Amino acid sequence: MLKTILEAKTPMMNTQMNRSTFLRYCALLLSAAGTGVAQAHSTLSKIADVPDSKTSDVAGSNARRTHIKQQVHRHNGKVSDRIPNILLATQDDKPLRFYDDLVRNKTVIVDFMYATCDDRCPMKTFNLVDVHRRLGGRVGHDIFMLSISLEGKRDTPEMLRQYIKRYGGPKTGWLYLTGDYHDVEALRYSLGVYDLDPIIDADKESHDGIVTFGNDSTNRWSALPAMMDSRGIARTVSRITRDTARIG
């Protein structure tokens, strides 16, 4: 799995990983390799409402770490065993289960975002738009892209549709999803997209530096910096599907 990452020898875009992003990246690699990241509940206990302050954010982050236990619903010895099968809604308000409907036997690219982000999210989304272009007709056929909101209360399906319009409109095989805040937090933790420092982790803008991707059929999962060259992301995702087709 780590070899897969190292094979992507394309340059980064005009930005470098800071220490925080590097740590999140390392944590996610360890998670994908199954080395010590806690497995998640299908839903988190309702610890608190969405945090309103930095103090409550940190407290909530610590509580989430405490409450994510080894409770799973699938026992196949696969990475996806620890992925909670949470209920989400698409930009068209269609209800879907994360594992049953979106991940089972598929190759997926997952990123976390929110519609009101005006800092790094736009750059990341534009980069993923180019990844979608490079993968061509494979997206929607054997590869699926999933962008999941970190602000479920605010990011309604209508808000997600408005966000999609700003980036060129709907694209085949790419869904934007929203759901219960606590459920999405459980999903985020199960995929290893969190910072080891609870203060940094409490800042939702810190979660947009990584894209997770995996092939449930072959049980191959990994991650890359979201701002990596789009050609490199497309090539690496293609490798885990064992497809040698030319990437644009």
C-alpha cells in the first residue's frame, strides 16, 4: 500500500504540505494499513450539539476519540469493516447508506468539504474537477467520487447544489453528500481523516488536505494530499483498480 503512494512521483501543486497536513497524511496512511486507528460506531453517541466555540470543539474532539469503539457490522477482515454504514443524503436529497450504497464492491475517492469554505476548499475542488476529467468515462462506471459535508446542519441538499454550480455543474459519478454531524464525524475518524492534536482537529478547515481512496473489492485503501498534481492522483487511483488505461 505504501508502495502505491511512493509510485506517485508527480510534483505537488504550487503549495507544500505544512506540518499539520503531513501529520494527518501519516495518520491516514497508518489507518489504511490497519495500524492502531480505532474502529468506529455506525453512529456516535449524541455527545453534544455542533460545537459553538473552540473550547467546546476541543472537548467534543476528545469525547469523540473516547467514544469511538471497536463496534463493527461487517466481519470480513477488510478495511471497510471499520467504516460506519451511516445514512447520508445526496445533493438531490436521495437517501443512501455510505457502505451499502456507495462503497460496497466499488472504487471510491472520498473528500470532506463544506459549502461555505472559501479558503482551501475551492482550490481542492478545482483540483478534483481535473482528476475527474483525467479519469474520463471511468468515473460513474468503476470509480465514484464522494464529497461529504462537515456541516450537515447548514449544508442542505440545496446548498450542495449551489456549491456544485460554482464548479461547473453536476458531473457523472460524483456525488455531494450531507448527513448528521455526529455520523459524519464517526465516518471521518474511521477513515483516519483527523489530526492527532485535538486543537487542530477542532478546526474543520484542517480536514481538507487529504483525499482518501479505496477499492472495496480488492481491499486496497490509501490516501494522498488533496493538492497533489491531479495527474498523479488519477494515476494512483487507477493503479488500485489494476487498470492500465492511459490517464489524460
